[in-house]
Amino acid sequence: AVMELLTLANEVWESRKCPAHLQTYNVVSTPNNTGFCECIDGETMLVSDNDTMLNQLGRDPEQWENFYYSMIGVIVATAAFDITDRHDNNALFSPHGDIALIDLSASLGQKAPMDLVLMMNPIYFPVRFKQLHRDYRRLSGDEPISKKLGWKFWDEVEEDAMVSYYSLYNNYSLRNVLKECHYSMPPPINFLKKLNERKHKNAQRKEKLRNGIVQNMEDSDKVSKFVSTVCHILPGN
């Protein structure tokens, strides 16, 4: 259901010429909470550090455009559809520069236990993206690498995100689909408040804590079993 919403979001953004896009992939559901998912190329954001991403993005305008439009798409979609459990192991950096969302099970009001406990900001926006923006400006020199993007200061990022959010919020077809899912998008003013937090709060201690737990889970079976036990005791709402 969530992947269908992301596909619909892309259609809305394209028709409204919004600066947002999400990489989608095929998902087939089967009985008893099982299913099949298309494999897509890329490394998780837990593996892809800024140096790795920067080496790939380089001075390629198309790579930077894919990265930026997908970043706006991710910012909007995670808030619009309440896609939780957004640690760096649930986001993929693709060979084309896109950021893809993976593991979408905790969405549309069904929050992941860690999000409930830590009261996470729903917008997925790692603070290190700000450093990538500074690197983009450094690599650009006197002229921006991408003429389409320009320099993209924060006010422009906020404008692009708000325009893309409003286009979904005001789309009646999407609204009807969400109604069938017994879910409503948060009002745009709520989204703006959360976006403003991402602008001003650079520490992101909760996000670092969660990413640290996930990294330890990757490295240790004991930690993985402990977190699984906690999640069993504190199920999503």
C-alpha cells in the first residue's frame, strides 16, 4: 500500500512540476504478512558515508539533481505518510544518486517502537546532508554544478518541500486513497514546524542513538536479540 502511495506521489509531483521524486520498486504481497520485494542497486546510508557519496556525485549535474529531488521527496513522504523507523539502514543511496526508502512496514500511523519511545521527528533528513550541500558549493566554484538546481540555500529547500507537500495534501485522489487506509496527512503547518526543527537542530542526538543501536545490531547478535525483545514488549501502536 505504501509503495502505491509513493508511486501516486510521483505522479502528482510530475503533473504539478514539483521538484520532488522518489525511487519506487515492485512489491508483491502474499498471505500471512509475507511478500516479495524487487532488489534495487545501492548501499544503505549506514554504509554510504559522505566521502563515498561525494565521490559518486562528483561534478555530475544529473547525479546532484537526482540526489536533491529524491531528498525533497524523502523529506515530504516520510512526514506525509508517517513513514517511521527511518534509521540509516532503512534508506538506500543508489548508483544514480537517488535516496530510496526501504522497509516501509511502520507507516500510516503504525509507528515503530523506537520512534514511540524517542518521540522522533518524522522527517528523514540526516544532518550530514548539510555538509554535502557545503561540498556542492565548494565543488561548484563560481557557477553551480547544476543550472537546474542553482545554489539551493535552505529557504529554497523549504520552499521546494512545502510546494511538494501542499501538492499532495490538496490532491483529492490521494486524499480518497488515504481515507480508505483510515489515515489523514498532517496539516501543512505541522510539516513546516517539523521542517523548521531540522533546520535549526543539528545535534540530532536521538537519530545518532538509533543509528548507533542499528549499527550494533549489525555487528552483534546479542544486541540484535535484546532490541528484538524490547520491540516485542513495546509493539508499534
